[in-house]
Amino acid sequence: MKHKIALIGFGTVGQGITEILLEKKEELKKKYKFEYDIVAVADFAYGNVYNPKGLDMPKMLKEAKAKKKFSKDVVKLNTVQLIEKCNATVVCELTYTDLKTGKPAVDHVKAALSSGKHVVTSNKGPAALKYIEMKKIADKKKVKFLIEGTVVAGTPIINLTEGPLAGCEITAIKGILNGTTNYMLTEMEKGMDYKAVLKVAQDLGYAEADPTGDVEGHDARGKVCILGNVVMGVPMKIDEIDCKGITKITAADIKTAKEKGCRWKLIGSIEKVKGGKVKASVSPQMVELTHPLAGVMGAKNALTFTTDLLGDVTIVGPGAGRKETGFAILTDLLRINSGM
């Protein structure tokens, strides 16, 4: 079966997965029997386009890189209409994340699932705020709702727990879920103060002009909520998770940690407690240098899973990036393909 793919959002991740699919087209066909056409793309900056036989993706990439609107196969359908009416079998929701309302991504995901289309997303909004609701729709329609790209980009987290760690009971997850703050804490340990390192992080593109989502811990909290709902299987609401960022960390705090043989990390944590419930939080913590998380520096992310059969298992990898997140989308597309 040839997959028909719709991309909702053609920014960094949308272009990243397109480049990967074009670059690896023959390899994917030969190795995984994965064949595809990208039939629809929706983007608020470049326009909405649709061709049931497949779009001219090299041309669209060129136009997007030049910041020009799409010029071929343009349609007047709005995004939800395009999702519902196109012949896509898989919808990749790749728009910007809103962790307060989840929109417009929640509407896109719901429209796709309700019309019997698989959904793959890197958008934390639907996964953190509406996972249980979206999963129920997916199960009813017998399609997949896959979210590997929502936690630590292309580093396999969700797939790790459902694949290689299957059979283990995971009792706790603890880790570095935000690369921006990890980079900042790394540089502060070298002597930079908070304001100076924030400016550098913004100049490098690690932090946004409004860095609140990163430095106040909101981004990490969204990921903890996803892990609670998906890995721990316990319904969680994002605003019920205790959250504290790194804005109050001082040079004196850094010095104190060094003296104690520790290093500051912004840690997202979730663990099972009595009564089948979980306890979750995001906060700066002094991590002992002997712990694997202490050695994870710069913009990298890492998670330690506490299991009954293997003890602690730590995975380290990139938490953001064009091709890194595009890879997460690819892994979920291949999961759908293997399931067929």
C-alpha cells in the first residue's frame, strides 16, 4: 500500500521530514517497503495545497526556503476542511505548540482521527492536554495516534517504552527534558550569570525572544504530562504538575552544588506512588556527579527509567532540531507501515 501523507505545518519540522522522505525515498522502499505520496500541505504562511496524486515537494521546499507562497495546486479549503476532504491516509500535525488551549492542533488532530486517518504529531498540545480523548477517537476509528516527536525530538522515548522496555514495569522517570535550560546551566557552571547566558542562548536560537516556556519549566512540564498519560497510563492534567524553572539559580547556588559534588539540572520527574497514582514535578535539582544525568551537558536531553527488571536505564540524545524531530515523525510513519 502506498501511503498518502498530509503535512499540517510546513515550518522547521515539516520541511525536515520532507527532506528526509525525499533523501531516503529509495532506501525506505527497498528496506521497509514504505512508499508514499505527499498529497496535501497546509501552512498559514505559505498557503494550503492539495493534489491527490502527489505534490511537487522539491518545488515547495524551494519556495518555502525563499519565503514565497506556494504557487502550484493551491486550494481555497481551510485547514480542517483540507484534512477532512483530502485522500490522505496519514496526517502529520506539525504546527506550533500551545500548552494552554492546544489549538489549533487539537482541532486538526480531531478532524483527522474522526475522518479515519492516522495521526503522527510532534505537537505537545494535543498530546499533553487531550491525549486520552484523542486516543479514544483513534481506537474507535481503528487508526493510530502516534506522538514520538513530542518528547525529546528524535531520541526514542515513547517507542523505547513500548518496544525494548516492554515487559518491564516502569516505576519512575526522571530526566532533562529541555535543551535550552540544560545549555544555560552548563554555561553558568563555567562562570556566566543568568542574564548573560540567556542572551547567548537567544542568539544561538536555543531560546525564543520570549523564553518563558523554557526557563520557567512549562515546556518540560508538558512533556512530563505526556509521559504520565502515555507511559504511566495515569490520567494527568498539566496544571496539576508542580513546576519551577531556573530563573532563581545564582552563582552562589552553582558554587554550593560544586562543593557538594553535584550539578544543577532542571529535572522533570514522575514516579508511581501508593494507590495507583503518580507524583509529578519539574524543578531545578542538585544531581550527584555519579549519576548519569549529571554528565549530560549543553543542549542535550536525557531520561532515566527506573524499571523492575533492568534497574535504571538512561537514554541520552538531542531534544530538538530540524532533522532530529523529522526523524521522530519518520519512525512513527514506519510504525504505521509495519502495522499494515
